[in-house]
Amino acid sequence: MIDDHGKPFSSPADPHGAKANFDTNEKKLHSHGVSGLWRQITNLLILVGVIAAIILLSRIF
């Protein structure tokens, strides 16, 4: 069967699976916190440091 938008009907999402996914995401948010600006800045600095070390080692050897 086809619905009004030309897409085939699909069974509705599993409500238990959606609830489990929500609970998992909620636990992760409470344990790790929101990924903020400082975390992104430190990740960027680490990446720049690794790239600089690779370039430095390639010039030495």
C-alpha cells in the first residue's frame, strides 16, 4: 500500500527500542556532560600538536 506522500507504509517505530535509546542517551549526557567549547578547543590543540610532531620528526629524519 502507498500513503498520501507516495511512500510505502512502514510499521511504527518500536516504542520500547525508542525508550531504551532515549535512556542510554540520557545516561551518557549525565555522565559525560555536554561537549562544550573547552573540550573542542583541547581536542583541536591535541590535533595540532600531533601534526606538528609528525612534521618535526619528518624534517629531522
